Amino acid sequence: MYASLRVAADGLIDLPPSQRVLRGPRLLHVSREVLARVTLLAAVHRISAEEKYLRRAVAEMEAAAAFTDWNPSHFLDVAEMTCAMGIGYDWLHHRLTDVQKRAFRAAIVDKGLKPGLAVYEAKGWWTRTTNNWSQVCNGGLTVGALAIAEDDPKLAGRIVSFARASVQKAMDVAFAPDGGNAEGPGYWSYATRYIMFHIGSLQSALGTDMDLLKSSGLADAGNFRMHAVSPAGLVFNYADGGMWPGEASQMLWLARVFGRPQYAAHELSLSARRPDIWHLLWHDPASLARGERVLAALPLDAAFFGVDVAFMRSGWADPKALYVGFKGGDNTASHAHLDLGTFVLDRGGVRFALDLGRDDYNLPGYFGNQRWTYYRLRTEGQNTLTLDGENQAADAAAPLVAFHSAPDRAHAVADLTAAWKDHAKRVQRGVAMIGRKHVVVQDELEEALHGKPSGLSAKLGFLSYGVRYRDVALASSYPLFGAVLALPDLGWSSLLRLSFFILLNLLFIAHIFIYNDLCDARINPEEPKLRARHALKGTALSEREVQVLNAALLAVALLGYLLLSVWLAALVALIEAISYPYSHPRFKLKGVPGLSLSIHFFDGALYVLGGWLVFQEVSVAGVFLAVFVGLVMLAGHFFNEIDDFDQDTAVGIRTNAIAFGRDRTFWAGMIGFMAGGGLFFIGSWLWLPGRAYVVLGALLMTVWAVAAWRMRGWKAGDPIKNFRTFYRVVFALFTLALFSVKFMVLVAA
């Protein structure tokens, strides 16, 4: 084994050091290359004492240390590079010059640990996640922290402490209860590799595993790897995985720490021709024979109920043995495809039923709104049944409801009902291996819901599903804002007038959203937010009929507005005139950055003025409130564009986020919110009766100032969804408080 590793190290001597070249938004391939090179060269140097390996390892580390940064916008890149530099710094420390030590230590601290500490302190998303990002980021940072702990114990201690607390969330569920992993065998390997780095570095430096070895299912994780690899040496690559198993030297580490020699025997049978340095370091020849005996006696079948995956085979030693991997699973799992019920089948050393695996991660919206538009990830791209040509429900799970293993037969059954809840009452798939020679796949469907409703039921069905009611309710608060603050009293006449106005708003704004969604669907038919478009699949209404129904909503709303006020109806007609060309793909106004901003600002302002006109004539107070809400809508639109960046890029819409960059767009939105808060504070002082409004304005300014401070480290590529939820909640609470003050003022009067 060492001889082949030394040959590999010799092959690196004349290669140039790695360079900082991104692939898409990632530097990950470079970080992994540096990790592989540094660990191999440093280890071979420690064994052989030859200077050429030392010089080449140092050159690799010097190149990485000189990078401008390690790409913190995709933090896996930072974590893996920090791990690489930490191991190299530790293994070669006794041979490094003082200048090299200072340079490498500074790089680990400034480009790895300090960016990581900032994420921990801000409670960044990967510090709270339970997927592979947790093991990799926390493990990589821990290795780097322990490497420089003698020189900066305070920083190292904080990183180790943060990482231990953070990784526990993932370790509680990643392999629980029986060793399986929902992200698939590929990400099982990624996560367990960094668990090895994390725990191994703790044990080496501190003499403790900090109880991480007690994590549920970790001791059995090697079983999952063994069963996931077929006799032909191929893996059941569900989720974003590849068909080839790759190296998993952490199996030898798992074998040592848990006393499971079969893990090492299995891994060495796969990696004999392509070992990495960790195979050599964790290899225990004394236990290999025992591991091979245990491996030969393993059960032919296994079910991992934590992830609802089952495996069956006709033998362990024969590379041409019959093999089946079958899954239920959970479509919401990290890296999942819509593949509940899929399977792979090998016989004679050939994969006859295969999983296409992952697609290009750099495809637009691959991890966003367009994920379920790609064939490899859609249900039709899997070895499972498809109903009515549609995808499975993206939030569905399919438990294994039966599993049996006997010498001459094995079977497993998954309940797919949740995946097809709109199509059938019950859907189950079973896979059986009969006589260890034949495989049977059996599907059972009960009371399939064929046909579509028609007439009035079709229209009601569309209105129950084809409208984004949450968004409609939120947008309806804008005109209501003006109407409530202009409300003169709490008399029955005023309250009835207000109620009628609320009803008209719901009709008109529902019309706006349906029209906008139908227009957007022509650009990107699979956009999941476009409920109006998808509702057509579940009703007997054609798109033409939906358009007629939508026009009826507009007509009824305009007639009602006209009954309230001619000027109000005119304002609503103006909003309609603005919205029509803005949404229609023929005019492409969404791709004109400045114009799109103006439209959102004026739409918000006109909505409020329309509400004001229900009870009062236009005044300075009404205009001030209109400008305030216009700023809020403008700011919110900036964040919508950031969230839709991948989708808009894919369909060629040049939004502000694309034209000016997400960082600038983010801060433009923050400035818009803060400007709105400041305007409300000043305007309420000057034009609204009662100091309670002023207090609300001061609170709003404070909230936005604190939010801006907390989000100061945001960079393009960071998640924005939680902040969008935050500002919507803030505006909802502010509006509720404002309305409460208004009603208290009216009651007091």
C-alpha cells in the first residue's frame, strides 16, 4: 500500500501548486485537491524523511495561504481548506521555518477560523443545519483550530466549543437509529469522512471524543456503506450521488473505534488499487482476517428504517451476484430527488436498472426554484411509477411498511400514498427477491382519482387552489392601511363601507396575482410558486377559462370600487393599467431594473391612496402614508429579486439583483426599509394625531437599524428566505399595532 502511495506522491512533485480558480460559485474542487496533496506529501515525507516531499507539500500550502480568500460565500470550501492547512501545519510543524509557520498560521486564522467564528456568532444557517454541511464545516474548522491552539488558545477554544455544540444537531439525526443516511451513500461518505477528522483530531489533541462517538447510529454507519455497495462494486446512488462508490478510508477508522473489523475488510476489498493515505494510517493488519470472516457471514439483506431504504443480494463473495437496492424515503431530505419507490438492479456484474444520479450543481436553480424541472431529479427520471405525467409531491415521505429476509426470499414494501395524495387513495410498491434468482416489482393502486371536476365545481376547485391566498392577504394590507387610518369613526356606516372595501381588495388583488402568475408561467412553466398555472392541471378549466374567470374578478371589483368612489375606481384602473404591461412577457418590463422599481413604488403608493379615498379626500397625511408604503413595497421587491436570482438568470430577466449584484440590491432594500421607518417617524410627528404613532415610528426605525447591524455580514449566495419572513412579520405586527392605535383613538373620541 505504501509503495503505491509513494508513486502517487512522486507524481505530484513536478505539478504546479493549486490555483484559486472557481467552478461556478465554488472553490471546493481546489480545497479538496489541496487536502489530498498536502496529506499525501506530508505523510510520505514523515515516513521516508525525503526532502522533496516536504518541499512540494510546503509549496502547496504556500500557494493556498496566498489565496485572497478561501471563498467564504460557499463555506464548505473554507472548511476543507482549513482542514488541509491544519493537517499540513501539524504534521510538518517540526520542519517548517518560522516564516512559514507564521504565514500558514495567519492563513488558517484569517481565512478559516475568523470567517467561521463570524458565522457561529451570527448563528448562520449551516451552524443550525442537520445535513452534511454540519459535519464538514464543524469538522474542518475544528482541525484548523486544534492545529494552532498552542499559539492562539482563546480562538481555538471558541471554535472547538462552537463546533461541538453545532455538530450535535446533525449527529442526533444523521445516522439515527441504525446507520442509514437520508442524503444517500455519496453524502454518507462525505459526512463520515469529516466525522473522522473531527473526532480523530479531538482524540489526538485533547484525548477525548467529547461524547460524539455515542451519537445514535454512528457505530452502525459502516453497515449502511457495505450494503449500499453492490457485488459489482456499484453503489445505490439515490439522491445527488454517483454510481461509483469512491474511497471511504473512514471505514477503517470506524472499524478501529467501534471494533467492527468487517468495515475495514469491506473497504480494503474495494480500494486495494486506489488507496489514500488514510487507508495506510488506519489500517490494522492484525484484525483483517477476522474482519473477512465476519464479512463473509453477513446477512444478505438489510433494511435501514431511519431512512426507509432496503438492500437484498444473493451473495457477498460473487461479483456477479444478484443485487437490489430499493427505497421509500423522504422527498424533503437534503439532496433528495423525487424518487420515492425507486430501485437499482445488478446481475452478472452489470447494472440493468440504474439511477441517473446528480446533475450539474451549477445549473440555474439546481438547489432552488428550478430543481424539479431537471429530468434527473424529476419523478419521470427515476425507476418508480409516475401518475398523470406529474412529479411526486415534493413534501412527501414513503415509509417502509414491510421487510422480510429469509434464506430463499426477501422483500420490502414502501407506502407511496403521500407522494400521490391527489391521484389515488392508496399507492404501495413492493420489491421481492425470489429464490435468490429472480426479482419482482409489484405496484398496488387503490381508487385512482381519474377525471377532473367540471362546471361550478371546477371553478370552485380553481379558486380553492389556484390563488396564492397568503400573498393576496399580505398585499391587501396595503390599501387597507390607507382606509383604516382615514376611518373617521366607528359607526355602522363606516364599518360597513370598510368591510365592503376589504372584500373588493381581495377580489382585485387575487385578480392581479392570478394574471401575474399566468404570465410568468409562459416564461417558466415549472415555477412552483405559480399556483394559478399548476391549478389548471387539477381542474377542468382551460387557461382561456381561467382568464375569463380572472376578468370577471376584475369587473366585479371595479364595479364595487365605482360604487364607493369615482376617484377610487380611477386609481384602481390606473393600477391595472400599470400592472398589465409590467406582468405581460411581451413587454419584458420586469427586465428593466429602474422601471420595475418605479412600478412597485407607485403601485404601493396608489394602493394606499385608494384606501384613503374611501373615507377622505387626498391630503398631506394621505400622501405621506402612501410614500411610506411605496418605500416598503420597493424594499421588499429588492429582496424578492435576490430570492429569485437563479430563476431570473435562467429565463433571462435582467432584474436589479442581476444588473447591479445581489450585495448592492440587498443594501438597497435595507436602506429602503430604514428610510421608510424614518419617514413614518417624521410624518407621524407632523401629520398624525396622537403620539402613539410617533412611538411606533421610533420602534420601527430601531428594528430596521438592529436588523441592518445583524445582517451586516450578508453576502451574495447567503440564504435570504428567513430574512424575508422576518420583514413580513415585522410589517404585519407594525400594521396590527398601528390599527390598534387607530381604533383606540376612535374609541377615545
